[in-house]
Amino acid sequence: MKINDIILRPIVTEKATGQAQGKTYTFEVGKKANKNIVKEALQTVYGVKIDDVRIMVRKGKVRKVGKKMVSKKQSDQKIALVHVKTGSINVFPQV
């Protein structure tokens, strides 16, 4: 798998930024990614030592859309919580 297929984007919410102060970062990962693949990809991209990776699947919500209010299910998301042992990940890079 390519790194772009493994790590889709960092999740930046109030809860995730609070956890980042404790060296736990949150990423959205690909559907086929597992713990080992996510760990290797993040270590190569960010150059950090990763201690622990936890993965969960967040189920998509059912929304009503359109003029007729038709029910539509949003896609599921796979979330990885990564605890960094040494170093830090800069979620907001400076340009």
C-alpha cells in the first residue's frame, strides 16, 4: 500500500488537540490499514518512535438529504490513535 492510502488525514478537533498535549495523536486511516502498517508509515513520514497504536471504526451516520428528505448513510471512518514515545508530530506545519 502507498503511504497516501494508509494515512488519509490528521483529525483536528478539540478533543484530539487536547490529547496531542499528552503525545497521543489521531489520524484517519485507510479501510485496509492495520496497526503494523500505520506504525511503519508514521515512523517513516514523521521520524518519531511510536509506542502504541489503537484502531477503531467509526460508523457512518444516517442523514436525510434533498427535497424529499431521503435517508442516506455516510461512509464509515477508520480512526487510529497513536501514542508517540519519542519526538512529536507537527499537525500544523509552518509554511
